[in-house]
Amino acid sequence: MVAQSAAAHHSGAMFDGHKSIALHGTVRLFQWTNPHCWIQLLVPSAAATTEWSIEMGSTSNLYRNGWRSSTLSAGERITVVIHPVRDGTAAGQFVAAAAVDGSSLGRAPARASP
């Protein structure tokens, strides 16, 4: 019963699991915290720079997938693939990430959608 409750702590309904978008930007902040880690990514466009909030898994889940608290640093340029939120705000659920040279950051989780 405990495992079932922990796995269901919140719904992923806000994310559109049928859409994936790639964001190219600069890390403003990498939050290595529970219950979820976050990437704050500054994404430039012709009009302005938009800050995206990208929700990831827990520290233990990310650790098992090759991530560490030092994996990302402020100022680092990366590409992140996300499932965007349905309401169109600048936020999404983490799917995968790559460094500027194209190398994968961590290993993509086996199941990107909750």
C-alpha cells in the first residue's frame, strides 16, 4: 500500500505525453531536490528570452539514470526534450537532454510519462 501511494503522489495529466518539443537554451538553475528535480532553462527567440521550468524525477531516480547534482551548471548550454504542459505555459516534463556536442546527459528514463 505504501508503494502505491508514493507512486501516485500527483497526476501527470498537466503534461501532453503525445507531444515532444526540443528546447535549446542555457541553464539558469539545476535544482537537485526531492520530490522532483528541476531545470530552469533560458530559451532565446527572436522576440525575447523565455524561462522554461522542466520537471524531472526524484534525486534517487535520476541518480540511477546517471545524473548527479553536478551534471548541470548555470550557464551551460543544452538541448532538452520535454512533454509540454497542456495550458501552453513555458513548462514541461523532462524526457531527455544533450550537451552542445550532442552527447546524452544521463540516460533517458525508461518511462518518460507518469
